[in-house]
Amino acid sequence: MNEQAINERPSPELDDSAQASSVQQPVGQTALHTLVIGAIGVVFGDLGTSPLYTMKEAFYGPHGMPADPLNVLGILSLVTWTLVMVVAVKYVSFIMRADNKGEGGIMAMMALAQRASRGHPRMRRMVVLFAILGAALFYGDGVITPSISVLSAIEGLQVSAPALSRYVVPLTVVVLFALFWFQKHGTGRVGSVFGPVMCLWFAALGAIGAWNIFRHPLVLRALNPWYAVQFFAQHQWGGFLALGAVVLCVTGAEALYTDMGHFGRRPIRVAWFGFVMPGLLLNYFGQAALLLHRPDAARNPFYLAAPEWARIPLIVLATAAAVIASQAVISGAFSITRQAIQLGFIPRMPVVHTSTEAIGQIYLPWVNRFLLVLVVLVVIGFGSSNALAGAYGIAVTGTMAIDTTLFLVVARRMWNWGIARVAAVGVVFLTIDLSFFGANTLKIPDGGWFPLVLGGCIFTVLTTWRRGRELVMREIKASGLALEPFIASISEHPPTRVSGTAVFLTSNADAVPHALLHNLKHNKVLHERNVILTGETLETPFADPEERIQIEDLGHQFYRVTLRYGFAEDPDVPRRLERCAAKGLGFEMMDTTFFLSRETIVATERPGMALWRDKLFAFMARNALPATAFFRIPSNRLIELGTQVEI
């Protein structure tokens, strides 16, 4: 196991029973109630803040439509049926069925699709590339969501106190600095209030909407999808362009799938249909009712729909909701980064667990700083939610289309759906996704370029690290000696043996570890017992108890040990080795020495990658988290031996 061998994280490892319990289990009514409130606070934050800017962008932005009755009813009908088709049908009814041992998210979906594509190498490669692209776009969402959510909330000052308008951007930056600073303390301290605050937020959305609907009930006609058809018939190309604003109502829909492992499928569904969806629809209809009566309210229909006395409290509540929505997206970025490290797409980096009780509460300092810098630059650079709205849709719609594509692979290859069924579902969902994506490409000059550039950079980093690791492994295997003939030769010409156990961490279980060769060559000795240790990341979030440890006796006091981890687990190599005693191979840690080969990457003109990518990979390898911390191996029990690898 060299430095690129096991992508593990320095954190306490749960025992088998604890990890098994993390998979979804049936819950009682009391537990369901708690999970539903928790899901409202975490899962629906991004979706819940969309009313702050969706209707405003549709009627007031640079591509805004005139707020005449036909346009208002047409766009409202599009918003309504987009929520139904994308969230209620696609994600809740279809995508959430593709759980990977209870876990969701694009990495879990990728692992499922890879497993379903076994025997089809080209399809597996395409699945990986799609998933990497989706993850790269998700980081764009992680930058834009805090920016536009907090900015939209504080822009309420422009309605309630116009004299304070010049303070909107500075106040937004201050709130965002506080938000990112608090990440290192974890969400546990404030997580208990997320649910109640968001419940209050959705109740406020519904109340404001119901009040305006009561005053102008004719807006309810937009429930008829015929108004959406009429809107397209009248505007044609202009109607297609309006989809770039309509799609903002479903930003955050993927969180239903991503956070499924934390709350379970049923609580998320109950929260959506029982509380969140009614609150959102009431508010969108309320804003549209206001626009039917006052077209000039398009400059900020969300705040103008509220009574004047309620606007200042609403700004405070909206800011709190925006912070919670941002918190959920940032936490999602931490989670997806941790999974990407484990699956070998990102260099190792420090992962801090902010809770001893909740496995999902983690903090990645480097990711937090990266997001903070970009978020602040985006807020200052764009300056308003209208300008940011043009940048928002690209990342969201791209990720949604990738989710659909991977789901179709799983449905066809793993669930054995018929071609006709897959084609029917694919045509419906991909038509919706690609229509929204196409409409947002028209906004590339107005800010849509930003998530594309950011996603392209992250995609390059992820694919470079992945490809670089493959090249390093190829070089290591090419220069390695076969293990079993080596052991046979050792038995014929035994070297001096010293007491104790040597554990050689290697990524190639069939070859002699470089560290073993160096130790034998320079020290002229061999330990009494030698363990060739490899790690394997599975395509499931958690390894089953029976597959966690595999031990093979190679003879002459040589053993091959394989430790298997799921991509959502928190491994601890020494602790896992202590459990080998139950399988007949006990370890006394004070009498065990770990040997690790540290590769120094040398960029060359060899075939494989362009030279600039070789240099990028070498830079990332030099700055990756040290193996001592990465494998949770005590530094006083570790010996590192260096070697150069040319790629």
C-alpha cells in the first residue's frame, strides 16, 4: 500500500454494528416525526429559498418577461409543473429508488452504475466521466448557492429601507464570512434549530402566499398546464428562454437524493408532500397573484407580497433560511469530497470530524477555504442576485441531466428494465433536463460562463489525479517482483530474521512491496512475521462484516491481508488489524512496525498524459495529506522509504 494505495480518512472508525445501523431501517412514528423535521431543516434549504429569486428573475432580470396576465399565468404554470415533474416525479418517485445500501448522491449513483456496467469497460469509463463531471458541476452549485441565497435575502433591504441598499453586498460578505468561519465548529450545535427555523420559513411562505391568493383567487387557473402551452405558443423562442428562470425553482432538488442516507427515503417523501411542496406552491401562486394586480412588483415580488409590517422580520427569517440552505450545500461539498477521496478522484486532505456521535458531520479545511474565497469573489463580482441568476442554472441543470443518465444505466443494467420502459422514462426526463440546460446556455455571456469554467477546472483536476494514479500503479506493477516466487527464494536462502511483525502497505498484493525490498537490501534482515497489507474501496457505502477482512497464509510467516472499506466509511487501519485476531492473525501494536513506500513523482514526456498534467499531478501528490495521518498509523511505528516514479 503506497501513498496512492488506500484512500482513507483520519477519523475514528465505527464498529461493525454501528456502521450496519447507518443503513436505512424502519422507523416508528416518533422517530419519523423527528426525521421529517430534520429533513425539512437540511434537505430542503436550497429548494426553500428559491422563491426569493425565481419569479423576480422571470419578470425583472435582463431576460425578464413583461408581467402581463398571460405571461404571469404561463410562467406560474411552468413553475408548478416543473416542481411536480422534476421533484415529485423524477427525484422522489424514481431517482430515490436507486439507493446504494441506503446512501444517495452522485458518487453513490456512480458506484451503482459501475457495478451495473461490469463486463462493459467502455460504459464503465463513460459512467466515471459523467460522474466526475457531475461532481465538478456540484462544486459550482456549492459556490453559487450561498452567494445567491444570502444576497437575495439581504436584498430585502432595498424594499424595506432603500437608503441601506449600498450595504447589501458588504452585509452579504459579512454573513458569508461568519457562515464559513463557523464550519470548523460543526453543525451539531445549531443543527437542532435548523428544522424548526425552516418549518417556520415554509409556514411563512405558505401564509404569505395564501394571503395574496385570497385577495386574487383567479391566479389558481395556472394549475391548468394549458396556460404553459399557451405561453410557449405565444412567445416561442422567448418562451424557451424563460425556462432559464423557471428552472431556478428546482435548485437544490438533488439534495433529496444526496441526503437520503442521513434521513431515509420515507421521511424525505413525507416532508416534501406534507409540508414543503404546499408551502412552495402557495408562495409562488401568491407572488403571481400580486403580479396580476401590480405588475410593477416584479422588481422584488417575494418581499412586496408580504405586508409592510412583516418585511423586516421576513428579511431576518429569510437570511436565516439562506444561511441554513448554504450550510446544507457546504456540508454536501464536504461529503462529496470525502467520498471522492475514498474513490480515488481527489488527493488526500485533512478531514475533521466535528461530532463523536454523527458520522456525517465533517469539516474539510481546504474545501472550506476554497469555497469561501470563490463565494466572496462571486458576490463582489456579480453584485446582485439578478446577475447571479444567470450563472446558477447551468450547474443545476447539468447535474440533473447526469443524474438521469446514470439512473437509466442502473435501471437497464441492474434492475433489468425493458428497453421500451427505459426509453420512455429517458425521453420524458431528458427532454425536461436538456430543455432547461439548453435555455441556460443562452445565459452564458451573462454569467453562465462561471460554473462552466469552474466545473472545467475541477473536472481537469479530478481526471488528472485519477489518470495519474493509474500511471503510477502501472509503473509500480511493471517494476515489481512476483511475490510468491520471492517467498520461495527466501525459504531457500533465508536471511537473518528479527523478532516482531512487519506490515508492508502496498497497492499491488501480488508483487513484492518496494519497502520490503529496500529493507532487505539495506538492513539485510527480515522480520519474524511479514504482512502484505492492501486496501480496497468497494462500490458500496459500507462493507459487509464478512468482507471487511481477508487473510491468506502464504507460508514461511508471510501473510496477505486485504482490508475492504465502503466509500462512505471512516477507516482506521490499526484498529481493523486488531480485529484480525478473530480470524487467527493477532497483532500486538507495540511489536508491529509499518513500512510505507513514498513515491516521488517525476514528470516526463512519457505517453500517458500531457506534460502539464504530469506536473499538475506531481504538485498534487506533493501536497497530499501525509500517509501517517491518512492511514491513522502511529508515527512512532512507521518507517517510510522513498522511491522515484517517472510518469
